[in-house]
Amino acid sequence: MTTTKALLIGQRRRLALTMVGGFAVLVALTLAVAIAAELADIQTAAAVTDRLVPLLVFYAPAPIAAAGAYARCGGPACLAVGVVPAFVFAALVVVGTVFGVPGVGGGNAPLGGVTMSFALVGLSGAFVGYCAGVTAALLADLAGIGGGDGEGANGEDAGGRQEG
């Protein structure tokens, strides 16, 4: 698989799914702990989650997308990392509203607008991270230290056979 195709479409599907799914689980657990800490009035846990939630929701998609691009997970997976926090947030609000969890319902803010704002912020960060990861992967390939696409010099595959 050529480097361009690996960077755009991806060649490591399992790693890409693990990256997106793992990030979704991490965001969901952090938001759930933040909600539980707030409801239980646990000051230490609430203080930690008050700093951790914005870090995960707004800042983490860029470096995760960069690492995914460098690992050749593909553009769709790297950009999906950016919208994960928005979907997790929307799902928790819907579940909280359905089950009547205090302080989790939709309130006065329209859920669609808040979710779209989160998605746009995360998607823009993931796009910047993806571009940085692609640049790093291409520079590493140019320097001869990348080799993530399984090809050697002169179009040879990993076994030394000429591709055809």
C-alpha cells in the first residue's frame, strides 16, 4: 500500500478502531465520574474532573489524531476522534434526561447547538493534529526512518521482492 493511500484511507483498521473506541470510553468514563462526583459532592474528585474534562474534550483530539495519522490509521479515523466528545456528551445528556439524573438534563440550552459546537471544536483540533501527523509521517519516510507502509527502497516489499 502506498504511503499516500495509507495516510488518507488507512491501513491499520484495528488500531484505528482501538484509537477511536478507546478515546470514546475514556471520555465517557471521565464525564460519568465528573457527574457522579458533582452529585455526591466529592470535592477532590470534582476538582480533578474539572481540569480533566476540558483537557479531554477540547485539547486531546489533536495529539491523538496526530498519533493516528503517523501510525497510518487514516483520515476518517483521525477525524472521528474529534467528534467523539460531542457524541459522548450528547448521549450522556439524553440518557440523563431519560432516567431523570439531576443536573444532567438538557436545561435551557438546545442540545443540538451545544453538540455541534463541541463537534466543530473537536473536529478542527483533530484536523490540525491529522495534518501534523501526516507531515511527520511524510518527513519520516523521506528521511528513511518511517517505513510504516511496509515498502522498502525501490518499491520492494518487506520480503525484499520487487512489487509489480
